[in-house]
Amino acid sequence: MKIINFKISILISLILLSTLGYSQNYKPKKNKESGGEYGGYAVKKYSDLKAFQLTRIWGEINFKGLYREQNKYFKDFHENEKYSLYSGGIILRTNSYVLHPNFLTLDLDAEYNPEKLKDTYLIVPDRAEANNIKKFDGRATFFKEKHVSFTALGGYSEAYSNRENITNIKGKNLNYGGLFAIRNSILPATISYNDRKWNQLELDTKRKFEGEQRNLEAKYNLLVFKRYYKDEFSYNYNEFFRRDAKLFEVKNISNQIKLTNEVAFDRKRNYVFNSILTGINQTGYDEFKRLNSYQRIFLKLPENLNFNGSYNFYSLDRFVYKLNQHRVNSKLSHKLYESLFSNIFFDYSKADHTLFDETNYSEGIDLLYKKKIPTGLLTISYRYERLRQIKSGSPVDVINEEYKLTDGQIILLAKPYINRSSVLVTDETGTIIYQENFDYILIERDNFLEIQRMPGGQIANNASVYVDYTATQSATYQYDSNNHLLFLSVQFLKWFEIYGRYSTQNFVNQKQTEFLILNYFNQYVYGARFDFSFINGGAEYDDYRSTVIPYKLMRYYISLNGTIKQKFMYSLNGSLRDYKMINNEVNQRYTDIAGSLGYMLNTRTKFMVNCGYRNQTGKQIDLDLFTVKAEFTTSLRQLYFTFGVDYYNKKYLTESIDFKGAYVRIVRKF
């Protein structure tokens, strides 16, 4: 017992001594006075030592009422849904400290919105924002201003949200973690841990998702010789679990290390060497070991010459195969005066796979000429590349082929003759398995498959996905391809430009290429664009004469943004992509219009209208979506008022939804 009491005494003494030390160098930060943007009550002066000191408290009390009505039509089915809600809630945020501000600071954020509702269904689309029902976030920081600090954090929330005005989601999230940091000018380091659990329910489709992710990361930077040498090391442990709707459970555990170095051999950084080494060992649903080594050197040579060279070694070991790949890139660049830039390049890669060997050679030239002309600028560029590909071995399944899905663009899977039932689409981690006809669709285009994301699904616009599939293809083949690209642009008065682009691809020295369907093409692109003050836009014609998917495309786009006397604000953005498909394919058209108009009576009162329209027509993509929202906000002292109405109409394939609603919100901030 005496030993325990002695240890407790020592601990208390150390705490008191450390806080006395903190009081000598701590300068309290200024806080907003009561009545500011958030209001709040702040302690103007800290005393040196307090068992507990509340330094600031602020937040709001709110009332919200809304009414919404929705009609849904699906083939011969009609459903009328009505929803009314009254809710009052409180948001409370506090800042405090224990013993001393530099010993332990506490930041708490809580929100609670009890509701009284009357509805014939659970919820209709929330057009404005995520509607938090319950929320709590907390953060505790030890030794905030010292060289060594520790932060613990956690949070819980329940909310309704909306994905692209199409898919309505009810979600719960729980997260907690911590951060240990060492701050200095020689070897700063951090160790962080995060654990997040969530579940989501798509209210219209009834798809359920559950997941949990644990992450531990340790990182340091070596800054002793930072002018000439930089070093960064990180270790990452990641555990990911997910259960998707009507799908089996997916769980992966990965360990990753990454080492990054940079060495400059002179003060002006004319000679620089970079190195990145990454290793991953993953177990679970998708088991693999991966090693990636990337080395690069830059040399600034006499006579305006620059050399870039790199070597990349990539090794992947999966259950069914092994892959070792070597790649060498080199480029010699030259600048003549201020107008002519030229590059010659050579690339070599060799892949040794369990089932095949593949070798690629690529060489070519890049030229860029820029010249000022009366009232403008002339730009001419040319690129030539010759590629030789040699492959021998057995047919192999395609795994983790990356595609970026962008609305309005035709994206084909790379190989022809794909077994449609073999297609598997995932995210980068391989743990989120997307579902066909919910998250993406596949469209047959002759012997190819086109992939498009579904609006409102789990795949965001411009997001990358990874695709596995099986395709009938030649086991052994060889070919050379020639690629030419010529670009010409003339810019007038810095705001108007006309341009043209011609590109072509052909193949020679072919051997056993019967199942490849090589893409011979000639592409002609002509366009004009302008950028003048508050307005910019353009038009482009694309004639793509291809042996795979030929088309003719007209694209128009325009954007207007500005203010008038600091009172009126306006924005209008529109685009149209009109594909005329050749070979008896169904034409495709994508139309997007979005606009907003605002009027600010004074700093506290404003009126805003936002509207949007999207139309898609084509093969399996028909969509007609219109949204509009008007909102009026004002305030009187610390009282804030919001009144709004919104309307929504969607027709997607055979489904039609018509929605209208109104809402009011009153907030008292303190």
C-alpha cells in the first residue's frame, strides 16, 4: 500500500510540475465575443491552474417543420406518399481544459433532434442536406502546445441523406481513434489509430450495407539534411469488413510499408534521384503479396537538354498466379529559344506471368511549337509513337483492370468476346463489390461491352472501378502499331480559340491476332472555345472512324457566372453530348443544365433559387431528372429564419417519381 501511495504522490507531483512549466509559455488564443457569427460565451483570461475550466460554450436551439408529398409510378403501379414533420433540437459545442490548457483540452460537439412525424412511409428524398437525428463528437488533447502530444477522439451519428437526388439513405456511423505526435525539426513522427463502423439502408431499393474499418498508421520524416536529402517511412495496418445486400461477406487484412527517398546532388537541384519502395501483404477474401520499386533520376545537361530516366519493378503473388514486371522509361528533352520544345522517348517493359510472357517496346518523338502572332498565339504539336507487343503463353483471365467512369463518355472494356457472366466490378480495395443494374450497367456493343455507372448508385461520377472478367483471346500474338497525333490551335485576343486535332492508328507485322479485333481508327476533331469575363463556352465536333465503335459526336458547353452590384448573383452551366452511333447502334444523348440565382438584400437577408436538369437517352440509359429549390433566409439579432420550397421530378427507365415539399427552420444561436 505504501508503495502504491508513493507512486501516486510521484505522479501528482509530476503533473503539477509539468502544468507549472506550461503556464510559463502558454498564450491563450483569442475567442469570439458573445454575439458573433456563432455567439458563445468565452472566458477572457485563464488562471494558471484549474481542476476544470470551461473556456467556451456555444451552439444553437432550433425548430424545423416540413411537409412533403411524392407520387411514384412504376408500370401499372401507383403509390402516393405524404410526410409531415415537426422537430426541435439542440446543438451544443464546448471547449474546456483540465488543470491547464496545455495539459488537457476537451472539445465536445453534440446534436439531438427529437421529431414528431406523420407519414405513410419512412422518408422521401432530402433535397437540401443530410438531416442529423443524433450526433456526438468528442476530442481530448494532451500537451497541445508541446513537442509530444496525444489526441483521443470519437463520434456517433444517425442521419438521413441523399445520393444525387435519386437514392435515399438512412445511416448510422460510429468512429473512435487516437493520434500520438512527436514534433521537432529533425525527426517528426506520428502514430494514429482509427476504427469506424457503419450501416446503411437504401430506402427505395432496400439494399443494406454493413462495414467496419480499422486502420493503424505509423509515420516519420527525416529532416536533418532536407536541402539535399529527404526520407519518409510509413507503416499501415488496415482491416476492412463489409457485408453487402444479398452478397457474401468480404474481409481483408493488409500490412503495408512505404519508404520514400529523395537525394539532390547539388544546391540548384540540377541532379536529383528519387526512390519509392512499397510492399503490401493482404489476407482474407482477396489474398496477395505485392512489391513495387520505383527509381527515377533527373539530369540537367548542357545545351538546354534534360534527361529523365526511371526503372520500375512490380511483383504480384496471388493464389493462382505470379507476376514479375520490369519497366524502363527514358526521355531526352530540348528547348530551343522560347518556342520549340522537343522530346524523344523510349520505353521497355517485360512481364513474366505464370501463364504467359509479354514484351512491349515503345519509341517516338514529341514536338511542341508556340509562337506569338498579331493579337494572339499559335500552337502546333505533333506526336509519333511506334509500339511493338509480343505475347506468348496461355489465355488468362483479366484481373483488376482499371476504368474511370464519367457521365457522357463511352467506356468499353478493353477485350472483345467477354463472358458477360464473369464480369466482377469492385472498388480499389476489392472489398466493395458493385451490383449490376444498381451501381452500373453493361451494354453490348458488337463484340465489346460498354460499362456505365448508374446515377444514384454507389459509384460516383469520375470514380475509378476495377474489373475482372474472362474473355476469349489469342494465347500467342504479335503486332506493331503506329500512332500519329497532330494538334493545331490559334488563339485570338486571349479569349477566343479555334483548334483541330487529327489522330490515327494502324497495325503492321501481325501474327495470330484473330481474336484481338485491333482498333484501326482515324479521328478528326474540330472545335472553338471562348473565355470572356463572366462567360465561357465552346463547341466541338468529333468524327471517330473506328473499326470497333465508330461515332460522330457534337458537344456544346457554356458557363455564366457573376455578380451585379454585389446584390445579384447568378450562375448557369450547360452541356450537351450528342453521339450519332454508326453501324446501326442506338444514338446516345446527354444533356446537363444547372443554374442558380441569388439576391442579397443585406448581409443578413438573401433569397436563392437553384435548379438542375439532366437528360439521358440511348441504350438502357434513359433518364429525365429535374430539380428546383427556392430558399429565403434572414436573421434578427441571434434569431435565424429559413423558408424554402423544392420540387423534384424523375423518370428513369420505367420508373417515374414526382415530388414537392416545403419547409421552415428557426434557429436561436448562442
